[in-house]
Amino acid sequence: MSLLFSGRSLRLTFLALFLWCLSYPVFAQADLQKLDAYYQKALKDWNVPGMAIAIVKNDSVVFAKGYGVRDQQKGGAVDANTIFGIASNTKAYTAAALAMLVDEGKLSWDDPVTKYLPYLQLYDPYVTQNLNVRDLLSHRVGLQTFSGDLLWYNTTFSRKEILERARYLKPAYPFRAGYGYSNLMFIAAGEVIEAISGKPWEQFIQERIFKPLGMTRSYTSVHQLKGLENVTTPHGNPNSENGKPVPTVLTAWDNWNPAAGIFTSVLEDAKWLKLQLNRGTYKGQRLFSENASHTMWTMHNPTVVPKEMEKINPSVHFRGAGLGWMLNDYQGRKIIAHSGGHEGMNSWTTLIPEEKLGIVILTNSMSSIMSPIASYTIDQFLGITNGRDWSQFSLDMAAKAREAEKATEAKAPKTKTAKARLTRSLSDYAGTYYSPLYGDATVTVQNGKLVLSLASAPALGGELSLHQPDIFNLAWKNNFALLTPTKARFLPGPDGSISELRLDANNPDLHFSELEFSRKK
């Protein structure tokens, strides 16, 4: 056979090679040693006690490592097997569980939720009747972000009781006409799973996801962590005296588990990333269909790209919510991602299907280190050699924001305030106040001081000290990391006597303004 090609056959051969190259894109290989050094530096720069990172590329774990310590005071090295709370990254697991039921014909994404949860009612009968499963998973029911989270936070309410009280929450925008991140709707999603399967959310996740993936050190409740080794400690915001994050304790909020209850390690979660990147298949076993994967990764609730984001990252053109995931584009690629925030632990997951790339970052702090180091990692794998130092960029932005806040405070006029004096007797404030949403709040006089107790949340409440007439500072009896300075404000009625109670807190996570207490007669 001749070794020479005719002109036509040579052109066809080059064309075939060209088309072959198009169908098999060249993947950038990141410098893992460079990334390792970057992560170590970021850990110190962000003052984070510990974190762990795993990277999946082309169906292989190419990087998995821990950094820092499990506990700022007790030490203990973090490794790739250290267990963290992934918080709201749990939501994608809940969505996948529902997808399995859809595949089995037991559920439709468009089924009305009241078909399974007849007790769930929202702020309007039309919304209640038309609320479907897609709505639960895409943050478009009309509530403001984090609305109703005080119903699960340290309360004794069951999931059913939480959802029964959701009718008292007020909308922030019309149904399906805006974005409001909702943990409550994922609690409802967990209840739908139980209503259909007959198994609690925890059991379903363990049997249908953890077991086939071989996630033997992954858990669905704080209670399961008791006695286990290599579990990290959550940390609150840095102590003002020494600047170090403060170790705290994990609270068992089982009533919110379908929204944020999973605990795992980066090596375990890497198996979940592989399942996702393989469109529902893991080691030849199919857990959910490609159609289900497509549905979960489709935008169901578009959101605005802020002007500031456009300036910082002009390659981002769209963003919004899928089902259990958040979506955007970056450098021409589709990004599927989600963050998670437990009390004292933050996490991040990113998938880039076109690059067969997945990243999971777990931390034992309340900092925002995850997003910038995820962005830097993505740049390295995309071959963006002249990209931004996202960690330093984010730190600089935060520092500028703090300086601007200080400057604003310095310019504010200084007013001398006289020492606050009681204008009523303490007994005038004592009594029981009722919120339809939350239940009873009781104010008592104990040893010459006012004490606030919340019936639905025994771990909350505390002593009240006078700030201004009818306004008291609340000293929380437990120093939970999500709590911020709070005031109790007593409102007089038409006859001048105290008739209402409000809790005022500039808290980004918990809306105390939703608790409208009226004094019981």
C-alpha cells in the first residue's frame, strides 16, 4: 500500500482530525502544588481555623487535602476525612431525592404540594393551591430571603408544626415573580419525600444516596456525630480580644435537616460530585435519570446580575436558581454551584459539567473564604494564567467596606444621651405576649431584673437591661454564633399601658421583625 496521500484524502484526513479535536476539548491541567500553596496562604489571610478541599476532574479525585485545625483551642489537624456540616449544600441532595421519585413515576415536578401536605398553607389561597414541587426548590414562592427561619432555629417545633405556621409569613413579592431564598420550602420538600416514600428524609437519603455511593462516613443529623472521631468544631466570629474565631457547639436542629442537615467529608462528598458530573450515574449504577439532571440544572427562577458583579466579573451574563442549585455562566461555561452556612461552618460546591470539574470546600468558620478560592481554582483549571487573585481581591473589598462604614460612623453627629431611667415599674412590662407565628413570649421580674423567655425556643431569651424608656438590651443567655445584638421594644396601647413586644436585631440571617407579640389579656 502506498504511503502517499492524494490531495483529496489528505484534506479529508486533516478535516477528520480537526472535527475530532472539536469533539474532545483540551482540558487545562492546573498546577496542584500552586493551588496547595494558595490554599495555605488563604487560610491564614482569612483567619480560618480549618478547611478541607477536594477536586474532581474527569471522574477522578485529583486533589483532596485538609488545612489547619479542627478546633482553635484544642487543635487536631484537619484532613480530607474530617467531617464538616455542609449546611445548604444539602439542598441538592433533597432535590435529587425528589428526582428519584419523579423517575419512578411517584411524583411530578408540577404536582401541587397540597396533594402530599394538605396542612401546608401560605399567605394567599391561590398560592397555596398552585404551589408545586418546582416552586419548593427554586426560591420563588414570594417570601423574603430567610423568611420564617426563626421557626426552626433552636425551637421545639416539628417540621409539620413549622409548615403549619408558615401561613402567618407575609410575602415580599408576588408568587413566582421574584427570588427569596427559603429554607422552609426545602423542609416542605423533605416532608413530601416522606409522604410519598413512607420514610423520613434522613432514612431516604441514607438508603438511596449515601449507601449506593459508599458514603459510609456521612450523616443526616448532629445526633449521629456523638462519639465519632475526626469531626470538626464550629467557630463563631473572631473574639475581639485576640482576633481568633471562637469555638462553639453544634446544635441539633433536626427540624431543618432537609434544608441543611448533612455532615460529611470532602472525600465522601467527592463521590456525590462524580454522581452529579456523570448525570446521575456512579460506577455504572444509575441513581437518577439524565432528564432529571437536566431539569435540576435548568434555570427555573432567573435573578438580576447586579451592576457591581458586572464590573467585577464581566463574563457573568446570567444567574438564577435551578432545583437545589444556583446557576450562572463564567468564561463561556455553565456553572452549577451552591453555598452553605451552618452556625459556625461554611461550605461551597461548584460543578462545571463542560470541563468535567467539581470542587467542594468545607470550613469550620463563618468567613467567606470559600467563594474566592473556588473562583481561583476554576481559573487555574480553565488555563486563565493572568487571572485575578480572588482571595486578596475579596479581602481588599471587605477592608474597603469596613473603612467606608467607619467613615460614615465618624461623620454621624454625636449626641449626648442622658442616663436612661425607668418611666414605669418593672411589673408593668411583665406578662405573656403572643405571636401567631411563634407562640408565647413571657417577661418576668427576677431578682430585680426583667427576664425574657420564649416558649418555643427554651435555649433563647435572656435578661433585659434598660436602654431607653420602654426599650431594653437583650443579653442572650446562650452565645449562639448566629445571634446578634438585640433589643426588646415594648409598645404602649391606646390607654398608655404596654400592649405589644418587638425584638429588634440587625441580623442578616434571622428576621426577628416577623415576631409580632401582642400582650395576652
